[in-house]
Amino acid sequence: MITRRTLAALALAAGYTILQPFGAASAADQKEVRIGFQKSSTLITLLKANGEIEKRLSALGYTVKWSEFPSGLPLLEALNVGAIDVSADVADTVPVFAQAAGAKLVYVAQETPSPTAQAILVPAKSPLTAVADLKGKKIAVTKAAGSHYLLIAALAKAGLKFKDIEPAYLSPADGRAAFEKGAVDAWVTWDPFVAAAQKQAEVRILSDGTGLASYQRYYLASTKFAAAEPKVIAALFDLLKSTGEWVKAHPADAAKILAPAWGLDSTVVEVANERRSYQVREVAASDLVDQQKIADAFFAEGVLPKAVNAKDAEIWSPTKKASQR
């Protein structure tokens, strides 16, 4: 059998040079990076659309496989069972549930707080005028999403417990359908779903996350993958940071790219993006204090199956990042 090494040797002996693109590995040498995302994964959606992730990782010797999920919880469940290697941004609540399930995950980046990017919605003509009015009502909410914590926090501030309402655990698409049909009294969700509902349906915001839920979004990787492929994590971090800066500097251009990918009007996308920070930064140990607060709230309400120590989670450190370039 004639191997590639033999062919290379023969070519060199004959005076020829086998060329490959500078910094790129051959297809046979490339490894696969499996990235999971959801509709609200703005920065990843942009990087997927412009091909920048494939371009950067191809130069490092990797190909990319994409998988879309309806919300954050199934996304991290896929990460936990090894179906994907890297998770696009999920709400701060989701890693808490993943920890409770014993997932071996690493926090690799964070988007700074965007409290107004999620909200409790009611029909414009609903008699409900305050969170306290939700007692005994049926409310659509996506389990483990940031909006789930917003609902718990809002109820607590109004002197209610989670058991005082009837939750309907639905995906964003199913939640909207139930809301529009009048099958639920309220719907708790996040952007771009909030912005779309405001544009396309007659709704009122009963409460957003201001003063209740900071709504930080995290990017994660499996512990095994982050340890084995540090160059990939470093490259992704840099791309996410620069893309976040670009979105805030070019809102109209970003909306034009995202609108067809999301199936929304570009004006709706701009409204949604105004409420998201898109400021990507490294995760600090102090950020896990907020994660602990979320974990304790879910556990106290009997929603989380067991107590979670947020500090047990691993954080990808900037020191490691700098040494891996």
C-alpha cells in the first residue's frame, strides 16, 4: 500500500512540492467539533451564517458539525451525554440543572446581564395587572430557562410560591401557540420571542427581569473536550467577543442577517437585540455566587431534584487561554 508519506517522499525526490493552504490541515487530518445552539443563540447564528467559525477552526485542523435545539435544557442534556462538544449560550439557569444531573461541564464564556430581554406576558385585554394576580393561573414557561427563574423570582416578590400557580412546561413555540389560543393565562419567555409577540400580537409585559433576574447567558463545553482541545475554546472565545462587539456597533446589519435565519422581521430582531448586552467576557468565580442563588431558589421550590453547589463547576480560566495560543 502506498501511503501519503510515501507519495510525499516520491514527489520530493522527483523535484515536486505538495502544497496545502498555509495553517490548514488536510481533510483526512481534520477532527470534528460538534456545536449545539438554539434560536436565541445570536452570536453563534451570525458566526454560522458568515462561516467565520468554520474558517478559523479549519485553519486549526477541525471541521464543524451543527445541531439546533429548541431550548437550553435539551442543549445541555446533549452536551452531558456526549452528543455535542460545545454549547452556544444558554440562560444562567440551565447549567444549574445540568449540574444537578451530574454533567461534567466547563463554563467558557459569559454574556453580561440583560434583565429586560425576558418577560412575563399577558394578553393586552387581560384583567391581570400585577404579578400577584397570577395566583391560581396557568402559565406557560420553558423548564430550566432563564424565564423559569424570572417567574419564581417575580412570584416571590409578590408574596407567592411557585405552587400557587399552574405551570405549563412548553417550548417557546408551543408556549406562544398556547398563549395565542387562550389555553394559558400568561407566557414567560425571552427574546427574540418577546419582541416577536410584542410586534405580532396584542400583549402587555406584566414584569421583565429588572431587579429580579439578571439573565446572564453562558457558553459551555464538556470537561473532556475543553481539556483535549484548548485551541478550539480559545478561538471560539475570541470570535464570540468580537462578534458581540460588532452586533452592538452594527445593529441594522446584524438584524438583516438574523431576520431570515429566525424567520422574523428585521425590525423585531433589532428590538430584541437592543435588550441583549452581547458583551462577552471570561467567567469569574464571583459569577457563581449568582448561580448559587438561582440553584437555591429552584431547590427551595422543589423544582430542582437535589441541592447544587455552584462552586463545584469548572471555569475555563484566562490564564489557560493565554498559554494555549
